[in-house]
Amino acid sequence: LKFSEIYGCKSTIISLEFFPPKSPEQLQTTYSLIQELSLFNPDYMTVTYGAGGGTRILTRELVGFIHNNLHVQAVSHLTCIGHSKDEIDQILDKLKQDGISNIMALRGDAPRGGTFTKHPDGFSCARDLVKHIAKRGDFSIAVAGYPEGHQEAKSIEDDILYLKEKVDAGAEVVVTQLFFKASMYFDFIERTNAAGINVAIVPGIMPIGNISQLNRFTTMCGASIPKALAQSLKKFENDAVALTKFGIDYAIELCRELLSGGAPGIHLYTLNKSTQIKPILRELIGKTRLKKEAS
Ligand SMILES: Cc1cc2nc3c(=O)[nH]c(=O)nc-3n(C[C@H](O)[C@H](O)[C@H](O)COP(=O)(O)OP(=O)(O)OC[C@H]3O[C@@H](n4cnc5c(N)ncnc54)[C@H](O)[C@@H]3O)c2cc1C
């Protein structure tokens, strides 16, 4: 199914994002995790694409596993970093051979916080990657969107005009960067509607499970932690169990607010863990959709 068909045919589309493990030895653990979460019947599962090195090969492995072994719709992320156009075409050819037809097209970030540099024969931004993939005609494409604006954008207005260019280039869905307040999503929807963007915009939600990790991620991607949330989190600095529970409840409440306000679905950043994702999925997915083993 193309993204436009997935989001066109029913409401509350649930997607799960995984990342490839650092080494092939850890693949089995990742397979088990993905299999465990597939029992919740998500609509699709995505696998991120690393900035370089060995994990890029594992993205293809995992996406193939999701598609062929679990028979769940699989989406491969793909970034411009370090690739020429020819290499991108070779990757797309291999994905096509594997039966994968959905791509999350991204620019990517330089490894270890460096600045992005274009490959001499490659693409300088996600829009150009989208254009290239769309020209082939054999993939359906998702892109990233930033409710608080991307860190390098001159302004949120500029970022949204550019997002429109990504959609006009062929993206069928936008998945957002993580955020922690429903109003941020609804403000973003108002702005994207006003800019004439009319594809599904799916909120990306990351459950909070660890405060230092939360601080690291938000610093890295420029997402803000609302004051009230930061205040609540103080109570859990020395109580990991209570924080896990708080993170689940916070994510469920946020998802409920988003869905009841019209969000077409939820994209969960699983961080390759199931402890918090499972109870969230139980709340989000009607019990009928659960396979027996997951209930
Ligand atoms: C859902 C999601 C999934 C992700 N998956 C991955 C992954 O698998 N691997 C990975 O490495 N990273 C991933 N990222 C992170 C992403 O690569 C970074 O956020 C990166 O900094 C930007 O990628 P992009 O595709 O949004 O870039 P782009 O859309 O190219 O935008 C990058 C910046 O350039 C600006 N810009 C570019 N061209 C123009 C123009 N012509 N006019 C105006 N402004 C312009 C944009 O406003 C923005 O500030 C993901 C992010 C999200 C939200």
C-alpha cells in the first residue's frame, strides 16, 4: 500500500519506528523485539538509516525481515548523507528487489554533530532526494516535519514553505519530529494547512523513559520540554520505576488528545524498547486488533 492509501483507508494509523543495532550480533535481539511488537498489528513499521558505517546494511536486513517474515508493511528510511545519486539508485533497486515500496526520505545529519555536507554527486536536501525517488515512480514517500521548526531553518515560516516543496516534490505523508505538547501539533497543522499542505501529518511521539536521554535527544533535535513537564520530571530524578509509569501515562494522554483533535495516527519512536510501547499500544489499538499473544 502507498502512504496515501494507508492514511486514506482508515483512521488511527499506528506506526512504529526502530533503529538498526550497532552490530550484526545484536540483530537477533532486535528481530525478537520487532516480532513482539508486530503482535499489536501496527499498520507499518519503519527502520532508520544511520549516518554511515555498518548499520546501514542492517536497515535493509530489518526492513526485509518485517516485510518477508512478519508480513507487516515495512518502510525504509534513507538519507542523503555520503551517497552519490548512483548509490541511492542502487539502494532503491535493492529495496525494490526485496519488495519494499515505501521510503522515508531524509537529508540526515552529519555523524557526531558535525555540519551536513553534500556528497559531490549527491543531494543537498530531502526535497531533492524526494524528487529523485518520485521520478522513478516505484516508491511511495514520507518526509520529516518539524512542529517547532528545524534547527537550521531561518524561521518556522520558511521551514513550512520548504516542507510544502517536499510535498510538491512527491511526499505523500509527513511524520513529525518528537514534541511534548498537543498544542504544538495543532498549531503546526494550522500553519501547514494555511500553506496549502494537504497530506496526512502524523505526530511522532517518544515516550519519556530516561531523563538524561530525553535531555540529549531534545538538545540534538531542537525540541522543547514544556515547563510543566520539566517540573513534573523533577520528582522522578531518582525513581526510574515511577518515571517509566509517568512516561507511559504522559504519552497515552498526549496521543489521546492528538487523536481526538483529528491526528490521522501516531508514529511511535520505540527506541528499540517494548516496556513502555506495549502499554501505550494497548491503549491506542482497539483490543480487536491485538493478536492473541499480545493481549
Ligand atoms: C520522522 C523522522 C525520521 C528521521 N529518520 C532519520 C534517519 O533514519 N536517519 C537520520 O540520519 N536522521 C533521521 N532523522 C533526522 C533528520 O535527518 C534530521 O532532522 C536532519 O537534520 C534534517 O533532515 P530532513 O530530511 O528534515 O532535511 P531537509 O528537509 O532537507 O531540511 C533540512 C534543513 O534545511 C532547510 N532547507 C533545505 N533546503 C531548503 C530550501 N530549499 N529552502 C529553505 N530551507 C531549506 C530546512 O528548512 C531545514 O532547516 C529523522 C527525523 C524525523 C523527524
